[in-house]
Amino acid sequence: MANSFDIAALNTDHADPSRTSDKYVFVPTNKIVSVLQAEGWTPVRAYGSTSDPYARHRIHFRRHSDE
């Protein structure tokens, strides 16, 4: 697990244009995390690449009431 969620999931740049179609729409993970946090979900674990800003990533969430 990366410290402080310091992984590609928090990248705020657009995806690599050489690997995406013209129909691709970038949605930054940090905005999705913010919406989920507003709904009572907390990120508890994050996995991904710390060197590739366009890598796949996974974030585990837990509801506040589950703690």
C-alpha cells in the first residue's frame, strides 16, 4: 500500500493522448473520491503504480458507519 495514497489514482492530468480515443473523457479519481466521501465513504487502502501517472489503480472504501 502506498503511503498517503501517493499513487496514480490521484493524478490530475489527462490520460496519455497516444493511448486513448478521441471519445475519451478524463474524470480525475480525486473528484470521484470527493463525491464518495461526501456520501459517507472513506478510502482505507489504495493500490497502484507510483511511477506511471496513467497506470490502473484500485481504491478500497469503507462507510463511516462500518467502523
